[in-house]
Amino acid sequence: MDLSSRLSDYFKPSYLKAQASRGSAICAAILKYKLSEFSLQVIVLGPSPTRESISVNSDFIQLEQYYLDRYSLVYNIRRIALGPAPTANLDYNKGDTNPQFGKAGVKGAA
């Protein structure tokens, strides 16, 4: 997906509200804390593959899966590179299975 197109959605209050109501943690956090509290870093590895040509064995997917496996990412709840986007009604990351469970203040995500 075109990154500029995707990022422009985060500047649209209607998009943020709609996605937050569907369970998007990042959209809910942006609505709560405002965009000035967020930053984006892009690591460029080389030419980006097209969506049609990317495969499970590509370096991009392997690197994404590496980070998904090793870190507890607060806003990226997708745990499988190239997997479908999760919906708000899934049973994982709820209650004490959520890495943010019981955390408050600066240690809590939102």
C-alpha cells in the first residue's frame, strides 16, 4: 500500500473515529493523545516489492516476522506477517494474556 496514502488517513478525524470503534488501538490512542505524541520511523532495506510479487520468503516479510516474534508491540496487534488484519472480537490479547494487562501510568499503553 502506498505509505503516503495510508498515513494521510491518520490526519482525518472521521477515519480515526471509525477505526477506533472497530478496535484499532493506534487510532484510539491518536484520538486520546493526539498526533503530536507519535513519531514514525521507516527503515529502508532496498526496493520495495509490489503487493503481487511479495512472498512469505521475501526479506521484508522475514524481517517483519522477526520483530513480531521478538517484541511485544503495543499498537501493531497483527502477529503474523502477511496475515489478515485482526478484528476487534478476537480472543487473544484480552485480560491477562494482553501484554499491557495490569500496567498503568507510563508503563501502560493507553
